[in-house]
Amino acid sequence: MLSFALTIVRHGETQYNRDKLLQGQGIDTPLSDTGHQQAAAAGQYLRDLHFTNVFVSNLQRAVQTAEIILGNNLHSSAAEMILDPLLRERGFGVAEGRPKEHLKNMANAAGQACRDYTPPGGETLEQVKTRFKKFLRSLYQRMLEEHCSGDQRSASTSGPSGPDQPVIAGLANDGVQNVPVHALIVSHGAFIRVSVRHLVEDLQCCLPAGLKMSQVFSPCPNTGISRFIITLHREESGPRASLIQCVFINRKDHLHEVKNSD
């Protein structure tokens, strides 16, 4: 059995974000000046945490964000950054490069809610979820191979049923005080939203008291931070998550001092 922390960060702002244009996968834009500031603020916020593993979308806005976060970190600046196309943004097909309002108009014309609408050439929400599920399988396997040999139990477990309820005090180290294995993911807004929904609705993630569902499924702001604690077991069919605990979702405390942040 192995318990590990998973911290998920959205990339910093790009000019396309500022102009409310869809980027998707086909438009690979760099961070704006504000995006650099946001990433640096996230790095400062997370500076005292030790990331044992780092997984990043291979689009440059995510790569730049991850580089800045690691560059500000006291313990993980030399961590290997694995670029994974499975973590890319949802593909928006013909709507990429166009205003978000255009996507809403296309959805309205098709008689669908904007969130559920798939523009021609784009990815469905189910296809995005399938990508995340594939990533999770590879993540679980890697974490067990690297951090848990045989029946060895992680120091993060505290009893036969796994870790205690995460301690939440509004601090950067919430939930990870006694969790030595910690993976960082840097990805994209629509992808993160689908991923969180899968963890909560399909995998029955435990939510902290007082967290409203409207917050759980709200859009993640640029460099918004979410964290989960996942307990894995080995089975003949492969690793299985026996317990997933949410610590927080879409936290943006670090952005208070960044100008022009949402």
C-alpha cells in the first residue's frame, strides 16, 4: 500500500487567456507577463514542499509554468520534469483561436450547453476523461514502482485503513505534512475540470467538510492549485486507488499580490 499527494496546478495566463480566445492544443502560446508573475507566485507559495515526481503537459504555457515553479522550490529544483501529451488541454477543433463567445454561439445553435458541446474536430468530454484515466493508470504504476517495493508501506500511512483525514489549515502544506511522496502536475483549465469531475463523481473522492459542489466544479483560475491524497493497493489486474481524499480545489491565495489576476 502506498499513499501519495497529488498537487495539480493550471498554467499561468497567456495573451489568449487575457483576450478570451480558445487555445486548445493547436495554438501553443507562451505565458504573458502576468502569467510569469502568477507562476512565480505559485512557486513561492509551494517553495517549501518537496515534489518527488513532476508531470507536465508538453504545451509551452504549461512547461514554462512548471519551470518557474520548480525554479522557486527549495527542494525540487533538480526534479525530473516528465512532459506528457496526455495532460494537454482539451482540443477545441475549429473553435481554436476564436473568441470563447463564438463557442457559446456554436453551442446555442446546436441546442447544447457550452460545456457539453464539441465543436467540429474537437475532443468530447468523454475523450478528455479517457486521456486522464490513461494518465492515472500510468501514474499509479510509476508511483508504486518508484516508491513502494513489494509489500512495503509508505510512511504516509497511519493505520490499516490508510492515511488519516488530511489536516486543512489554509497553508501550502495542507494534507502533506506526513506524506513523503508527492507528485506535481501542471496542466490546463478544461482538462483539470474534467479530471476533478472524474475524481469526485466516478472515483468517489472524499471531499473536505464545507466544500460546496459549485466550487468543486468551478473553472480553475490561472495557476489555481488543487490537491488530493491517493492511497494505492497492488492487485493482479494492476494498481488500484482504494481511497482518494480531496484536500482543496482551485486555491488561489498566492495570487492576491499579482496585478490583473482573476
